[in-house]
Amino acid sequence: MVTAVRVMTLNVWNNRGDAEARMALIKAGLRRLEPDLVAFQEVLPDQLPDLINGTRLHGTHQSQTVATEPPHADRYGGTAIATRWPHRIAEALNQRGTDASDIPWLTLAALVPLPELGDVLFIAPTTSFRLEAEAQRERQVLALSDLDARRRTALPTVMAGDFNADPDAACIRYLTGRQSLAGHSTHFHDAWEVAGSGPGHTWTAENPQAAEDIERLVRQPGHRSRFDYVFVGSPHAHPHAYARVRHAELAFDKPVGGVWASDHYGVVADVEVGKKDGPTKAI
């Protein structure tokens, strides 16, 4: 049995800009793209129900998982997930530290039952945003791999979110198995690297919604970064199952009627998930 799963990640950009017009555009895109697993970042609690209304998606906002919200969550929003099949939250991970105390985003990990296959672990993180915060992001991705090890199922883990780091950053190199951190190593497949076309930039000065923050944070002309990712687990961690990335593309990367959906472009990946019988041979 193989299940086709469409995974999407999108930074909603809370209520900045013309939020009403942007939310209408995102809602229309969700209905057109029909994703099965969605990771939202910077979404306000009252935005999530409206975004997924009429989509048959089941949503959970980070505010539903904790007694006390992190600072600034009321302004910048938090992490949320939406899934085609009813999910249950396995863990909500607070990755704030003494050097990242203003980060209002939690990581949500949910168990999602895929038809006839069983549960898949879906992790939706957002990591520290400052250019100089790579040390924080390294600690955060180490915590993500620990979370995966605690909660993973037989099916390959799916992880999607805004990592605020390009593919050559240490945190992303760690996740894709290209380097170790603090004596630890792991491996996920980067869906864009497997099946995307072109550079896949998701935070770029070409997007007018991003231009102000790029000027404030980067102050270099023509800045472009690939910050948003879909990852799937490795056969080394899931020897009796697979998640084959068949296609990856950008979403919300063009204006509609002069409106840009967000300051980030989204990423959509089509993944075939199935089980493999018999032993796995070592190379």
C-alpha cells in the first residue's frame, strides 16, 4: 500500500500588511493545492480556523498545547499544523533559551494516521531568525533530531517549516547528514534538493512584502535565501518504509491582483509513503 501525501509549509506573516487580502489569497491557495500535511509559521490563533475552514483539514495551534504562551506570541503569532487526517499532538517543544528568549514559536510534533499504513510523525518547527543566531539554530536542530528519535514511527518522519537558514548553514547541513554537531549526526532528505527545480529561494528582495525586513536585517541589495524546507526521514532510521519525494515546487511565489500572500514563499512537496518488506541490506 502506497499513500500519496502532499506536504506544504508557509510562513503566514501574522497580521502584517494587508492581512485581510493576504488571508483570502492563502485560503484560495489552500483549496487549490489541497495539501495533506501543512506547517504554518507566524500564524495567529484566530487566523488558523479561518484559513482551514472548508478545506477538511484538522488544525492545531501552539496556543492550544501550552498553559502559557511565549512572549510576543500575541504580536508575531506561533506555529500551527493542519492535516487531512485527524492528528494527535505528541509533543510541543519550547526551543527558547537564555539567548533566544524573544522567540515566540514552539515546535509541534503530531502523529498523523495515514490510510492503511499507520501513524507518521509530522514535525513543524520554526528556528531563530537572526543572521548571527546560527549557534541557537544548531542547538534547536539537535533538539529536533532528539524529538524525532523519541517519537518516530515505522514510517519516515516528515518535517516542514521555516528554518531561517540557507542549505549551506551548519544547522541544515546537520539535518541533511553533511556534518555532525556536538558529536551527534542524523539524516533527512531535503525535498527541494531531491525534486525541486532552480534555486528555490523563499525569502527574497523580489517579494515586496519581504523588502522592508530584508533592508532592516540584511541591508544588501538583491538578497535571496532558501529558508523554508520540507524534509523526510532517512531509510537508516526507517529501514522498513520509504518516503519518496516525487515533486517539489514553490507556492504563493507570485502576486495575485497585486497582492503577495506573505513575506515568504511556501514550499509544496509530493511524497509517496509506503512500507518495504524484508531485510535491508547494508552497502
